[in-house]
Amino acid sequence: MTTQHRDFNAIPILDVSKLRDGSLAGVTSVAAELRDYLENVGFLYIKGHDVPRQSVEAVREAGKRFHALPLEEKLKIKMDKNFRGYIPINTSTIVTSSVAKVTKPNQSESLMLMHEVAADDPAALAEKPLQGPNQWPDEAAVPGFRATIETYVAQMNALGRQMLDAITLALGMPRGSIAPHFEKPTTFLRLLHYPTQREEDGLFGSAPHTDYGFITLLAQDDVGGLEVKNKAGDWIAAPPIADTFVMNVGDILARWSNDRFVSTPHRVINRSGRERYSQPFFFDPNMETNIEVLPSCISPGGKAKYEPVVYGDYLMERIDKNYQGRKKSAPAA
């Protein structure tokens, strides 16, 4: 299947309220519009979802309270081998970026919270990659933090599954055919803090990159700074819009679709003079999922552009290269 991607100069908005009742007619209607956006832009705002504004704001406030803690308190839960915990500023550099040569670390700090895996879970006991419990700030330091996050993650998982339903039809696949790979999804909620920065420093809050996984669902604050690169090489602003999430295609979905859906480069530059907070939620398949180009994305006589790859192997290669303190011997891309 060959897709001629059109260029864009604005990020489209899609109303996904018809997904909420789960009807085939509703999903089909959303999928038709979604397909165009994922083929030609790879980014969109979604409105009409059922994640309460209060939950989004509660998580943002929880992130602000965490990042306001003294550094020594945050370092008590510094990122562990399971990729959960605090990531200080200047410790992530996107060397695997396919869209820019990145040599300077991102000007942001974050707390990474993944799908919860109990310490006595067989996968954790076997020390499988990224399988272990989250690290939580002390309840006395940030009261109510864990409950707030767990409520939000459950809501975002539900939204991720709704979008998966529409994406499946947009890919031309039978409804429900991809869902088994998300029975135990790999998820990341990253609570990001971007300090103010000077544009003349030549640094990025987040350097130009594409996301690794399936889809990203981003809640922004009102500061702005996210930009998306179109096919002409221009950076298009994706300003905050109330009660929406910014959704984008990740590399694994692009690969699964044989590049029918585009994983579009993006970056963050905080020119506002204010501190910026954002909360991307990454909704990805099970670590053991074999990512093989879908048959609906190969035209008669065509071929797959990519060899099959296990999602977990693909993911770990990128994580180990991009985060200092992991596999230091990993070669730069």
C-alpha cells in the first residue's frame, strides 16, 4: 500500500465523543476521520473524551508539588533499573533521534510512572525488562499523590483502549484484532517540568524526536512550547487547547502500519519565561508483542518495509541509549 502524505500547517481537532458508547457505528465514524489525520499529520487534538478536567488538573498539581520538593528528596526515588522514578535535569539525551543530531541533554526533569507490577509478580521475580513496582514519593511529602495518579492512569488506559478501537478500523483491520496485544499494555505517565530557558542558549526542553511507541496522549498546561515538524521542514505550533489531549503516532504504530501512519517529529522549546508542566501518557503494547507489518497495510504485490521486531527489544535499545546511567557502553546512534 502506497500512501501519498499531504503536508499540513495546523494541527487538526477530532471529536471522539462517539467512541464513548462503544457502538460500531460510532467507532467507524471516528475512524474515518482519524485515518486521514494519522496518514497526513500524525498529530491531532482529541476533544469529547471522558477524562474529567478535575483529574487532569489534579495530576498537574501533584506534579508541581513533587517537582517543588528539595532535590535530595526527589533523589530518594531516582530512576531505577525498571525505568521508574525521578529523572534529574541534564540526564536524558535523545541520541537515537532520527530527525536531528542531538548532543545536548534535555532541559527538563521528570518523574516516570509505569504500569504497576508487584514486587512478587513472576515477571518482576524473573527480572524481565521494565517489570517492577513504581517508586512513589513519600506520602507525607506529597499527600494524596499515589491515589491521584492511579485514578488518572485508569482513566487514561480506558481512553487509550477507545483510541485503539478506532485505530484498528482506521488500519483496515477487523475490530478487536489488535486488542489482545494491549490486554496488559506497557504504559508510561511522565510528569515533566521544564524550567524557563533562554532561546539563545541553543538548548531544547525536549530536542527534536519521534516517540518510540504506539500512541502518546499529552495533557499540556497553558504555557505552550510544543512544536510539530511538517513535511516542508517548518515547525508548526501545537498550542494548548482546553479540555483536549494532543495525540500522536509513535514509531511502533508507524512500523506496524508500514509507514501508512506517520510518526511526526516534534520538540519543546519553553520561550514563555514561565515554568512549564506537561503529562504525556504513552500507551503501548505488551513487551512481548511481535510487531509485524499488518496485512491490511501491504498492497497487492507490495512488501513490508520492516522486519518483525519484538516491541520490548525495540524499546529497551532506545531507552538504554538515551538515558545516562543505564548501559553506558551502548553506542550512540
